[in-house]
Amino acid sequence: MKSYPVGELKSNLSNILELVQKGKEVEILFGKNKKPVAKIVPLHPQKKGERKLGILKGKSKVTFAADFKMTEGE
């Protein structure tokens, strides 16, 4: 995740918004100590390939029946 102080954010807003559109998160730093105060995140996160099974990765297998159907809304 990239971090930008307020002044740099203001001068590069268009470029930063392009990063956000590509799925990146941007942190905003504020004050003399440049502490994180906010985060800009994509409104609609991009879907990434396969889903990971987390702690079960490599320990189990997920299969779907041939007649399993799902709509886009589900």
C-alpha cells in the first residue's frame, strides 16, 4: 500500500485515483509526524482469480457437481 502526505496527495490526485481504480489502496498521512489518518480504497474491489482456502490450502479439495449453477447476483 502506498502512503502520501496531504500536500503530495493534492498535487497528484489524478495519478493516485488511477492507482485506486486499478485496485490499489492509498493511505493518507497528516501532520508533522505524518501519521496515517485515512485510506482511499476502490469502491468495487477487483475480483482476483481463484479463491484461496486459507489454512486448508493444500489439505482439502473443493469440487462442484456438474449440474451446479449460480447466477451473477448470487
